[in-house]
Amino acid sequence: MPEAEYKDHLCTLHIGLDDFDLHRYGCTTHTATFLIHKLISYIAPIFIDYPNLVRLNPSIPWKTRGNGAVALHIKIPCSYVDKVSDVIDNILLEYYKKLGEALDIDMYLYYEEPGAIIVLGSIPPIFSRIYLNSLTDVVLPSMVLEKLLKFSEEEKVYVSNVFRGRGIVGAVAAIGWLATDSDYTYELIVYRSKQFYNMDRCIDTDSVRLFDNTTNTTTFNNIDYETNRVLITSHGYDPVLYGVRGDDVYDIKKALDIIKPCEPVAAWTIFRTNQATDAHAVSRRISDLRIYRTAKIKLRISGFPKIIQGGHVIVKGIDDSGSIDIVFFKPSGLVSVARRLIPGDTVVVQGHVKSWYNIPYLHVEKIFVEKLAPLYVCKAPRCPICRKRMTKKGFGKGYSCKKCRYIAHNVSLECTIITRDIVEGLYIPPPSELKHLVKPLKRYGRERSTHPPQISLSVATVSTLTEPLYFL
């Protein structure tokens, strides 16, 4: 039904979902796509934004894979509001049943505590705070659920009667993102036919290169040209065939015409996301750090790098509030920078805190070398009599000349500054090693500060089932 026919009788609905994916199977974006197209059987939703794919704290140990939650922001006839909560619960139960049948597994053996929530009307301010905390810190599900259950009936916050597990945190956070000023990008996710879930993915590599060349100014992380690796394909038994990311929603949609899969496409959905924005990089001091927190910290290097097993590098850094060991992992490519740091260098590192034998370490995602300390090479002084280079006699014993036996105390070394084999600037891992939230080099200068204005989008604009019988 066109919006004009019932524009005076529309209610705004925000639906949050999380943890509907499993460690090996499924995907919450796939769940959302299933929900979108099942809702059409009951109502004709009008989207006021593209579905939101919201990535949360990447260091949380109990996340399934990418720690991504989904929010749908729609308008529906107000007469359906009282029924929609039960309808959504039933659709989500049907999703689990069908996914289990498609994979030939008992879904409840892999159950991951999914969460679902609905908000009618304005998004409560606390949702924004929960989003920011879920993005950068640890949030307990029990605390979130306690706050949700305190909302009065007039405030129109509906917690699912079926899905109120740990995923309730991400479900609330996903809705809260829209109420928080933020940079954003888009992702087109293309889904496989259920007949191919247990098979290797097949995409024509040349067509991916063509897409990358065609949309190079607005898309990113399609191919890692250093390793010649295609980055858009998913892995494992999840239903995603590929996903392309970019700053322009129309450019990413070109993938549907350019990229050539060697298997059927069952569906696609366009998401607006906080991916590739560094949204989790909160400025902190060392004294603010705790396990699983994300951070961006300005440090002065206070020790020489140590190379540990596996080729990883640990360096100690300090600020005016304390000290911490920062870790550079070999696959990131940042170890070549870390090995060249010396005491006195000033750097800004971004990452998250993990525990090694109950000691906090900051795992580095990227580094900005702000100022290099001078590096000196020093030699022993020359003998004032014969001008030969003297040698050190021992700690506190001065220097002696082997030729003329002259002994000197309290003399200065001859030191010269040498050129460092590292330059000041930003260092980022190659595209194949970037986590979902980390902003790639191509996005610097493209940042936005706020969400786009509210729009009206049909279901067909945001998502399409190309093979309805084989989607799930």
C-alpha cells in the first residue's frame, strides 16, 4: 500500500536483532533478510533507513564471529502494532527451524542466546549509551534486561518473549546506533542458495577486479593486491556468498551486475553500517584501560622492542598515568614498524586490551608514529696524546689508551645522530588483516559526522529475494 494512502496512520518501529548467527552457521543479517520478506505477508513496511548492520566491540570473547547486530527501522500501519511482537517472534522461530533443516543439524545444539527487541516511536536515550558501551567495553546482559523491563507500558519498549538471551545487548545497541551521531558506510550482502551451503563458494575473480576498478573511488577492501586475495567472499557454512562495502550506496549495488558468481544468488540486502569508521577507537589514558576495552592512546615508548615466538613484537609504552605493553602481531604487517621503535618515540596506537596470564596487553590494530626520538651512535673518545681511539677500562674506571697508556676519567663520548629507518606517519595493516570496524586508508577524508536524513524506501529497494524457494 502506498504511503500516501495511510500516511496519517503510520507508526515508527525499530526492531533490534543479535546473536542469531552461530559459531559455524547462520548470520544475523540473513535472519534480518528472512524477517523482512516474511513481514510482507502481514504488512507492507516502509523503511525509513536501510537496514543497519552495527558492529560492536571486537575484543569480546563470547562473540560468535564478527560481533554484528542488526536493526530495522520501519513504518507500519498503527493497527498492526499490537500484533507485531508476536508475529516477529513466530517468524524468528520459523527461521531457526528452516535453517536447521537446510543444514541438517539440530539448531538447539548450537544455540547462542539470541536477542530481539522492538521500540515503538522515539528511541530512548539510554539505547544510545548502551550502543557506545557495547562498542567500546563490556556490557552485562542482565543489566540491560533489567533496564528494559523498567520501561513503562506507555514507553512502548517490547522485549521478545522468546529471544531474550545475551543477544539482547546487541539488539538494543543496534537500535541505539541511529540515535548516536556517527560516520557510516554501506554494505551489499549477497546470499547463497540453501542447496550450496556445504559447498565451496565460487566467484569469477576477474569480475571482482572489474568491479573494484569501476567503483575504486567509493568502495574498499574488495581485493588485497599485495597477496592477490579476493576479500569479498565469506567463509565457512554461513549463508553469505559475498559482501561489498563502500561509501556510495549506488556504487555498491553495481556489484549485482558486474560480479559473476558461479552459483545461484538467492537474495541480497543493502545495509548501512558503522564498519570501516574507527567508531570503537575511543581516546583514553593508560589508567582507563581494562580487559576487553577498546582504546586509542598517545604513548611514549619506554623500552626497546622484544620479538617473541611467532615473530610478534612487544613494546612498552607510558603516559602520565601509567605503563602498558603493546603487542604487534606478525600478520598485521605492523611488526616491521614496531621493531624500529626506540625509547623516546611518541606514538598513537589503536586497539583493544586482552589478558595474558592476568596481565593486560594492548593488541594494536594501527599505529601513528607522531614523533621520532633522535638515535645516536656513540664511540669512545680519542687519546689526547696520540689520537688513537681509547678503550673502556670498566664501569666507573674511565678510558685508557693502549698505545701511550694514557688514562682519562669523566670524558664525553663522540656521538652522532643517524638517520632512522622509519618515518613519521600512519601505518595500517593490509586490507586482508583489517577488522570490520577499522577504517582503511582509502576512507580517510571521506568521514561523515551524522546519519543521513530519514527517507522512505520500499522493501524492493533495500532487499530482494531472487530465488524465494531456495533462500531458506
